[in-house]
Amino acid sequence: MTAATRPDLLALDAGTLAALANRGLVKRAAREVAAGDGPVPVLDPDGTLRGTCPDGNVVALPPGTGLDGGSCTCGAPGVCRHRIALVLAHQGAAADATSEAASDAAAASEGPAPTDRPAPAPVWSPGELDDEALTAAVGARAVAAARRTLERGYRARLHHACPDDPQPVAELAACTVRFPVPGELGFAVTDAAQERRGEVIALAVWAFRAAEGRPDVTLGGASGPDAGIPPALDTALDLARELLLDGAVHAGPVLTAGLHRVRGELADRSLHWPAGVLADLIGQLDAYAARAADHRPEELALLLAELHARQRAAAHPGSARSEVLGIREAAETPLRRVRLTALGCRIRGTATTRSAELFLAHPSAGAVLVLRRSWDVPADGRPPTGHALAARRIAGHRLDALATGNVVSESAVRSAARELGLGRGRIAATTVTPVGSSWTDLPAPLLLTDLDAHLRTLDGRPPRLIRPRIAAESLHVVRLSAVEEVRYDAGEQRLEAAVRDAVGNPATVAATHDPACPGALDALAAVLGTGTVTHVSATVRRTAGRTVLEPAALLAGGTVVVPDLAPGAGSAVLAPAAPPVADPIAADLAEALVALAELAHRGLRHPDTATLARLDRTADRLDRGGLAATAELLRALARAVRAGDPEAAARAWADSAVRVAVAVEAHRETVGRM
């Protein structure tokens, strides 16, 4: 072949080739090339790389397109092994030519061959390419689809290229786009499904173009005070008001049907977070109607408070309306050949159901996705434990295998809330392999080594009531350096272990007994006592001045242990813990939430004197504790209810509920840090 090369093809490493095709094809093509059974590459004057394989198939890879833009006479759909073999053969020939040239130069100078130092990759941005180049790379139809998304508006988090990390990466709402080859969009790698590949590449390019070096950017859509509050959200508030006035006790099928209808309208308008609130409200009302244990008055009260908080925040001038309402999130995004790392699971149960939440890290997106499944408990049967559920199958694989392995799927769908769906009809499209060292290879912030530094990054974030409704937003893998002691609080049925992260910050691994998984605490205590635990997958939060890790799984001696799936009946003898330190403010705020929940449960039109008396007592205690503003809101609510003014009572309840919910969160995260 000639000395000329294709720099774009030389830039494709094994990982990028695997992302553009799959690892099996790359390994097979590499074996064939290494054995001398690959094509002989020939570069045409126009830059097209051609090669004929020993089996007679002819491959052509023209410039300016990706591997899928080439051709092969084998007729296989998508990127075939012959195209990959041609790339590998071209790379091998270029390396041989470079080595030979270096040897010739050394011989001519009668000195040693110069050290082969590859030139540093250029620092570039996909935004440097214009729309003409973009359309040539992905097609006019994909660009048109991207423009429709741009009209609705979208957000992107960008990782700009730098000398240490020369590949630009864009994190969109439901997928990630990586640009491994400078100046070439055809080789962009994304986990979006093939039919959306061109669209998301266009969105990523526009995001880089608009960002001008910033890490976060919002494009298109309606924004600002003139955008207004969508009528469907006002309708949702009207229905919530009726529910609040009449109470869950008196809610009938007409109200539930109205909530279903408005939830659909909100979803159609891409108002995903309010739609999610209504879906959860409907679930609470259905549970109450069925007299199921899933119904919790405090949860219903918090959902009503969240709906009011989101409406108020969205109406506030200058608010981040897209984040408050979820406007710029794709409802669902099919993922193409997504590779996930399991981080364990949690089992929960009621008298009638058992449910599993599997946590799967998506390293290329820097996110944790949640796969949910639930099973009904037979009316005449014994409720299954977490250990029994471990053998249940999801997408053709055992639950315990999915919770402890690496998952590769070609039939996955990711929702706006980062929930994952796996296709049930394509079992072969999902494979599971042992997790190996995948936990230790996770990127930050999926993998944390400094808990204090991570928690400082969360200072100043909005309260949970108006944050994006992201499943498992606080779940991370934490690298540990020590497990110091394990104790059990029999009164709270709670196991706590003092640990330290990789840089020595103290933390507490804490788990509470759940009858659905009776062996969990024994298994957790046992593995923590082995001295082999190096990592824990856990929800990370600050509580009463302590960093608390609520575990989903642990990595010990190279093995992933999931406590909720462990056998046993919870009969082990555990060392007792010291009694917990009393927190009167937290207790008073919890009491206020209970009183608000009772009012919403019975309805503001149907109060009872005991609940109003509880509201008065709680207000007095909060006042003495220094929370005078919260206390006054509770008193105003009690006055409005006693006066029989439903409009004033509904406003006062919303004011109080939002205030108490935010106060509970703020107190939990800040107490002990003064």
C-alpha cells in the first residue's frame, strides 16, 4: 500500500470499535488479522480505503462517514466484522510503516532509532463543525428530528476536550454522545438506539457550539417569565385542592379519573416531574381504596406539597423552569447496546406485594439507573423473602445474577427519571457476566473516594421538592479504607458500622431490619466483620451531622454481596449499640408532618379536634425550638380550618406543608455541622 493513511481510522481504538459494533466482532476480526487472514488495505486517491478479505468479500470505507457509511459485499446489516478487520489491518500496516521509517532514519544517521512517541491528540470541539458538515454526517432527516427537539428545548452537560482527556463528551437527558475522532462526526459513539443516533449527535454538536466552554447549557424551548404556567399544571392544582379539601378518605373514582386524564396531558406536554407526582398520587389513592399497606398518609401529604412547590417555583421569575417541571427531558430513550454495572438491589414488601429495585451504573453517562419489578403475594401462600426472590427471573436472568453482574442489553429503554426497562420478548438481547473489577473502574462521581468533598458539592442545591425526580440520585459506590466497629440497636432494629472512606473521612453504614429480607442484617454484619470489604454501594446522605451510607451491596474479596438477597432468619447475636442521641427539633418537625398528613387524609372540610389540638401543640414546641415562622404557618392553618374557610385553609395547608418538608430536609442535612 502507499504511505498515505486515514487519520480518522487510525484514531479508532478497540473500545471505540466495540461501541460502534460489538466486542465479539472486534475480537473475531482481531484474531483473523493477527493470523494473517485479514484484508489487504489499499487507499484510493479520493481517500476511500478498500480491501478484499480471504473469504472474497470486498469492503470500502469512504472518507467523511462512519463505519456504517461504508459498504461490504457480505450483506450483513450494520457494521460487519469485515469492515472492522479492514480498519485493524490499516492500523497495523500504518504502524509497520512508521516503524520501518524510523529504522531507516536510524540507519541513515548511524544512530539509535528514535523513540516512538505518538503525537498528542488535538484539542477540539464538535461545535467547530457547521450544519452542512453535520447534515452530511447524519442526514437531513436526523437533523430535522433534532430541530423538533430543539424547539421543545433540551439541556446538556458537556465535558470539553483537554490534553489529558481529548475526547469531547455530551451528556443529554437520556443518553451520552462521545466524539473519539477529531473533526469526524461519523464516528461519534452513543448509547441511544440506532434510529435516534443521528438526532442525538446533532443535539450534542449544537450544545458544544452554544456552550462556548461552559459545562452546562440549555438550548431552545420557551423560557423566562413570558412562557407562562401550562394550563394542565393549573388543572392539576385544582384537582389537588379538591383532594385536600375532601381528603383521601372521601376521594372517589371521578377524582381519580380526573387525575389520570391530567397526568396524561402533563406527560404529553413533557411536564415529566408534575406528571410523576400525579402518578404517585394516583398510586396512593388506589392503595387506600384497596386497603393496601402501600398507602401512607405522610407520603400523600408530601406529594401534595411537592405539586404546590413545583407550581410556585415554576411561576417564580427567573426560576429554572425546565428543571422544576422536567420540560427538557425525553420521556423515554431506547439505548443501543448499553453496558451497565450492577450495584446491588433492595427488596421491599407489604402484606400483598414484594418489590425489587436493581441499581445499575451506566458509566458512559455517569448515572445510576433503576430497574423495578414487583410480584403479588399469593392470597393463600407465604410471602417470599428476598432470598427466595433471588431466583426469580427478569429478562431471562436470575435476579441475583442481575444484581451482581455486568449487564449488556440491546433492548433497554431509559426514562426521564433514570428508570430502566428491559425488553421481555428479546431474552437473547440481554447478557449478564460476572462484575469482576468493574466497581473499581467506575468514573467519578459514580465512584467516591472523598465523601466530605462530595457532600460539599451538594451545598446550595434546591430542596428535594423541586429537584428533578431522578431515581437513585444519591446512590454511589464508596471506596473504604477501614471498617472500625459494628453495632446493633435492638430498639430501632438497626445495624450501624463505623467506617472510613479512602481518604479517612468517617461515615456510618446503616441498615434497618425489614421483614421482607430477614437475613439482610446478619449478612451485612458478617461481611463487614471479615475485614475484606473494600467498597460499598450505598445511598449517601448527611443526617444529624453524620455521613450515612445505606447499603445496597458490598464488594468484599472481589465478590459482590447483596444483603437483601441473603438467606437466614435474622437470628444472629449482634453487639449492642449506644442509645441514639435525642433530636427534639427533628421529632417536632416529624410530628408536624403527621398532623398535616392527618388533615389531608381526613380532608380540610372534615377536621377533628384531636388533629387540630396536635397542630397547636406542635406549633408551640417549634416556636420554643426557634422555628417561629414554621410555627406561625401551622397556627394560621389551624385558624383557617376552625373558621371554616376552605380557600384560606387550602392555601395555609400548602404553605405549611412546603415549609415543613423543606425544614425536615434542611435540618437533617445541617444539624451538627455548625
